[in-house]
Amino acid sequence: MNWDQLAADTLAVVHEVLSVRRSAIEQAAQRMAACIRQGGKVLVCGNGGSAADAQHLAAEIVNRFLRNRPAWPAIALTTDTSVLTSIGNDTSFDRVFERQVEALGRPGDILIAISTSGTSPNIVRAADRARELGLWVLGIGGAPTALATRSDLFLGISASPSTPRIQEGHQLIIHALCELLEELLCSESSGANR
């Protein structure tokens, strides 16, 4: 392993997230806060490591990130094995998230679609269907690809082509979104404590 290259690549990704993508991350958090204020929910999907990121993000929104506060509605579309295997078996794995968006998504809700490659067919189809149904789509990916064109806002990691570095960037984006979301919503509620 080349430790110096690892450090350089990691720092480039951190810089991209915290500097280059900062205003877009703030915009995404504001959109999420508005959705929750209006009684909407956040749906999240991804495959593999991105599925874990989807579950992580949903858990932080529902329970808490840094503050004790009310629970907010978020669903990871990666967790219901009966639904996933039913759709995969009866139709196609390419539709496992699309069908859940059809069932659970409502106009004004948000779909956060996470894909390191940005080309996963089931993620792209979910984003397409979400937009058709009036959901706002936040894409989180690597360099802009198919997912970027299907997203209302795309947060891409282009500082490194390495899958692990892209995924580390995604985790930093997720934590920034959670912290900003709590700042936005908890500042409106006097009952929320740090």
C-alpha cells in the first residue's frame, strides 16, 4: 500500500466535499428540512456499501445524529428482504427500488439515491420513477453519470476514481447532511437539546 497516495487521495476527497460541494450539501439539507416540515418523508436506496449508507442515513434521521429531538420520517428501501426478494423474483432486480418508490413515495417526498458508479440500473430506475411521481431526487455518486442526469441535485465525488475513496466521501456527505438537518430543524424547536 502506498500510504502517501492514500493520504493524498483521501485529503482530495475531503477537500471536495467540504469546499467544492459545500453549498450543494447545504441546499440538499435545506430541501430535506422543508420536506420534513411539510409532513413529507425521505426514502433512501443503494446497493452493497451504498445500501449500508442508505440504512445509516435513515437511522440518523429517524433516531438522532447529535441532538435529542423528535423522530423524523425516513425509510431505507434496502431493508425489507421479503419485499426485495419478491420484486426481484417476480419482476427483476432492476425494479427493487422503483416498485418501493411507487408504493411509498408521494409528491413532495425526497428520494436519496446512492450509487458509487452512478450507473446501477435499479438506482437509475428508482430515480426516474421518483421524478415521475413528483419526488425530489438527491443523487449521491462518483463522477457524473446516468444518476446525475436523473437527479434534481447531484453530489458527486470526482476527486478520486477509487471506489473506497468515493464511499468515504459519501459518508462525509451523509454526516454533513445530518448535522445540517438537525441545525435547521432543531433551531425551530425549543424542546430539542444537544
